[in-house]
Amino acid sequence: MQEATIKTDSKKLHAKYTPLVFAFYMSMIMAFLMSLIIVAANGGITDHYLNQVIHAYRIGMPGVFFFILVVRPVVMFMVKHTIRS
């Protein structure tokens, strides 16, 4: 039984990669949601809506990933000073 647990745990990343994994998942989700909204606001929902969303996502996702990496420490600092310990 322990062998199965060890095998599944060995596929996980080390905890030191938490900020990168967080930024990756957050950027994937936020870039996609924002692409949906911005494309609809700018051009409406047309026949090519999904293609335009995917194009906007491919452009925006790397930038969002970078900015989340930069902004996350600032947000963590703000949260630390906002929440009572």
C-alpha cells in the first residue's frame, strides 16, 4: 500500500515551486476569462468568437504569467498586513 503512495507523491513537485505553480495556474485561468470578456466587449459574440478568444489568450497568457510572478509577493505582503495573526 505504501508503494502506491510513494509513486503518486513522486510525481508531485517540491514545495519550493509553489509560487511558480500558483502563477502558472492563476495565469491560465485569468488570461482565459479575461480573453472571453474582452473579445466579447470589443467585437461581440460572432461566428469567429472562439477563434478570437484563443488568439487573445495566446497573446495574453505569457504576460499574465509574468505579472502574477511580479505582483504575488506584493499581494502577499498586503494580505499579511491586513489579516490579524
